[in-house]
Amino acid sequence: RTYTAMASSEYESEYREHVSAATNKLDELECAASYELRRSICEEVEREIQSAKDAFEMVELQGRSLSGSAKTSLQATLRSYRAELSALRTRLKECRSMQTASSNDCIR
């Protein structure tokens, strides 16, 4: 199987959908007013990130059978995906930190 076929695989499409959904929900989170809404959105983002990670792992698994330039190309794509997932986790963590700080401010 060639990398071109892999690029259009359902797992890569699924990965991109979950990353896009997580990114959109993080944008919503920054504007959410209530604590409950922010908590709910955080849970949704966590699920999207986990689903993206699951799809990433399937792409990675499929790629093990590749060789040569197809494998090299896929490895570069996987590095990019790994960095993207890491950035999403970091952004979620930062949003949660701000959420905790603002809920503590409300208590005072």
C-alpha cells in the first residue's frame, strides 16, 4: 500500500476531524462564562484528544508495513501529528489552570 493511499485513509480523516473539533471546543472554552460550561467543554476536549490519539495510533500501526520513501513520508506526518496532539494537551492544561484560578477568585 502506498503512502498516497494512506493519506486518504479513514484514520487520518478521523484524526483531522477530532483535532479540528478539539480546537474549536478550546476556542469555545476561552469564551465560556459559567464554571459548569467550562468543565463540560474541558471533558469534551479530553474526549476529542483521546479519539484523535486513537486514530493516530491506527495510522501509525498501518504505517509499520510501509517501506522506503512512503515510510519516511509517513514518519514526518506522524511527527507533525504528535506535536499537534501535544499542543492541544498543553492548551487544555492552560485553560484548566485559568479555570481553576478564576474559580478560586470567585470564592474569595
